[in-house]
Amino acid sequence: MVVSAAAEPPLAVALYVHVPFCRSKCAYCDFYSLAGHEQLQPAFVDAALFEAGHWSHYDLLDDVPSLYVGGGTPTALGGELPRLVAGLLETACLRSDAEITVETNPETTDAALVDALVAAGVGRFSLGVQSFDDAVLRVLGRPHDARRAADAARLLAASGASLSLDLICGAPGQTEASWRGTLHRAVETGASHLSVYPLSVEGGTPLEATVAAGSVAAPDPDVAAEMMLTAESVLRDAGLYRYEVANYARPGNESRHNLVYWQGGAYLGIGPHAASMLPFRALRDVASSECWALGQLAEDGQPARARFSRDVQLLDYLKGPLASPGPFELLSAAQTAREDVMLGLRLVRGVTHAAVEAAGLPEVLRRLEGEGLVESEDGRWRTTERGWLLGNRVFGAVWNG
Ligand code: SF4
């Protein structure tokens, strides 16, 4: 542990771990994860714990409000996953009320593993269901069917942990009736949180190839937009309110980890493809000890915030989990203020007029208001439904000032 000259309160840093394994690859997925490679899993857990120890040495894990183990499919680690969670809890100082989430998928959710994770301290599971319609699951190339997804949801709901489901809309061939059926079945699982995303066709994926070959129709963004509206109405009627452009929760069940991202909080990502964001001063101390080159600020002024992510193959990560995670993106105080407004406009509650003024953005927001993309009420700016549908225009205008 590094002893600082002045006794400053520890920096609150949310912790994310990227587990790069899946049972198989889904047709639409461009996330970094490897199917199979079970023989590398113990070494991955060792490397991730080694990396956690490294950040902890620099006092960056002394006040952790949330731990999120994502991927990939963390539960593809099987019995190695409770060892990873237990090791992280030994290394990092989590708050007594910290939110601890593990992502899972139906094909890797089993009773013994769920029990072991709950015993290790996991209080929240995020289950990748995507659809309760087998035809849609086949188009998405998911390795599970609707029945397996329902069984996994039942098991997780009975574990005593809180449950979040991920759903996808706008898949080729998905009808409004199929989507409504999925939403109703998702509500019936008792999940207290739902994430709803429109399908996008990413370059280099099998889905892109089948769309290009004409075997399946390209997703229609207008259909996906209609389905997002359907989700808003069905879920509101079921008591799950929208708090972010793609996220719904029963009151008090919002994802505290994701709120850190949307509120400009500090977070550290561990693993071969994980993103981090720290106040610049916190990273500077680590970089000077580790001889990492931080690069230049993109515009005039002092750096206030640093964003960085690893983007390495698993074998390279296993060889050097403490290698410099750059390239580093350094943001000035002005860019940081604009970024906070941009992130805050993803939230239903929006951002305060004071934050918009501090970021020098009142004129930009008024221009967006003229286009019907944001609105002002009770001293806050909020994104409208149309603004969410045209999110890139809103977020781009705010970021570019
Ligand atoms: S389970 Fe998730 S991370 Fe794994 S291949 Fe499918 S979409 Fe990608």
C-alpha cells in the first residue's frame, strides 16, 4: 500500500472485471470473447487477481461501491468463478452495502454455481435472455432456447439475489407479437431490472455475413424504435420504470454500477478488454511509478480525467496483466464537464441547468430543444423520446460543444 503524505479520503472507484470466455459465439456478437479454451481459465483468474492486487497497491480499490463481473460469460468459468469473486473481495475494500453483480447466460447457469456465488457474496445476477421466442434465438445464434432461459431465470430468482434480464429487439423476423410475448414473460420472471437494446449488425460478425448474403433481412431501425416504445409502455404498466435510455427498474433496483458510468464516476476495468476512467491525478501517480507514457491532452488546459482501455488478446494478457493499459485519452476540465452532460442526458432525470451552464452548453441545449430533441423542466434538461431515437445527434452536439 502506498502511504500518502496528506490523509485524503479514498477515491470511490467502481470495479469491473471482463471475463473473456463464452460457451459459443452468438451470431451478432462483436465483443471480445473466446469459445472454449477452458484450459486457460485458471490462468486467467490468476492474472485478473494479480491485476487487481496491482491497482490495490496504488490505493485505488480502498472504497469500492460496486463490483461487476461481466464478459463474455463469467459463469463459463464454472468453479473458477467463485474463486475469482472471493479473491476480488479479499483484494479490494468493498463498501458494506456494495452492489456485487455477475453476468450469466442460460446455458452456464446451474444450481451449484449459483449457490456458491451467493455464498461468496454475489447479490445481483444479470441474465442474457435476449428473447423468449425460439425462432428469434436461432436468428441471434444463441446457444439456448426459451425454456432454458426461463429455467435459468427461475433458478436465479429463487437464489435470493436480485435479477436483471437483457433483451434484444428489432431482430430480423421478430414480430410485434413475439416482442410483446418476450416482454410479458420477462416480467413474469420477477426480474427487478431489465435492459432492452435494439439489435445492431456489427462488422465482421456472422450476422453481417448472412444479412449481406440476403439469407436474413437487415434489421429495420424504425421497427426497433417502435419496439423500444412498446417496451416502455409494457414495462411501465408492470411497475418497471425507465431510468436510462435502455434500462428499466423497479424503484430502488437501478443498476448502481452502471449509474457510476452515467454520472461520471471513477471506474477501473480488469481483464484483456476492459475500459477504465479515473481522475487524471489518480492515474498520474500510478503512471509515474510504472513508467507509463500518458501522451498529450487533445486541447489546451490541464488534464482532469483519463480514459483508457485494454484491447489485447487473452494470451498477451496472461503474459503481461500489468502491462500499460493505454492508449490513454486525457480530457481537460472543459471536456470533462461536457462529457458529464452527455452521459447525464442518457438518464431520464437528465442534468441540471447548473451543470449545463458550467459546461458552457446552454446554447447547444437550446438549439437541440428547437429540434425537439431535449426539453427543460424544473431546472433540468432531459432528452425527449425523439432525442433518444436520434441519440447520436444529441450526444455528438453536446460533446462537440
Ligand atoms: S454470450 Fe454475450 S459475449 Fe458471449 S458470444 Fe454471446 S453475445 Fe457475445
